[in-house]
Amino acid sequence: MLIAGGASTAQIARTLHVSERTVKRLTAGLLRTLGVANRTEAAALAGRAGLLDPLDV
């Protein structure tokens, strides 16, 4: 939800109590696993898969 909601790396790090470097590393792995180029494509893919509640984004 954080990525789909447009949260920045810093915002995600603060929310999850981890470093920005950790967020960047995990985000890169997620994007690679999903086969998408960026966070926007990841959010779109999640929406198409029905994983997002439009009222929460």
C-alpha cells in the first residue's frame, strides 16, 4: 500500500522503521520479481490483480 499510495523512500523507511537503503534494496527486488520497471508499474499491476482497495489509494 505504501508504494501504491505514492509514499517516498524516506516515508516508507520511517513507517517501517528501517533505513532508506533497505527500502531501496527491497523495492528493487520487488520490481525485479514483478518484472516491472518502476513503482508506478508495480502499483498498476497490483491494481489490475485486484490487490488494492481504490478507497485506500
